[in-house]
Amino acid sequence: MNEKTLPEVAKSLSITSDTLRYWVKLLDVATEKRGRTVYIPDESFNRLTTMAEMVSNGFQPGEAAKR
């Protein structure tokens, strides 16, 4: 399984780590914590990319998560 750290994903989406944590919770994305590092599987990256696009197009995060 390929994965990225939470800060790596946040940087690639041009959002803060706090925003990404909120979106992960909204979308119920599975994460894995090892030590102090949170990992996000690559298969969840597409959902998060779609979320970033919807938010940048004016959707509220809660609304975007439901679609």
C-alpha cells in the first residue's frame, strides 16, 4: 500500500494540515498513525483532491463532503 504523510498531502493540496485533518474527519478517510506521524493511503488522495476542487469552486466543506 502506498501512502503519504498528512503534511505531504496538505502541501500537495495547498491547504493547511489543520484543514486536512478536518476534511479527513468529514470524509471519514481511514488514516494510520505510527508514532507521531499520520499517514493517508493513496486511494484516499483522489477523494481529498475532489474535495479541494469543490471547496475552491465555492462549496462549503460540509456540503462538498456530502456529494
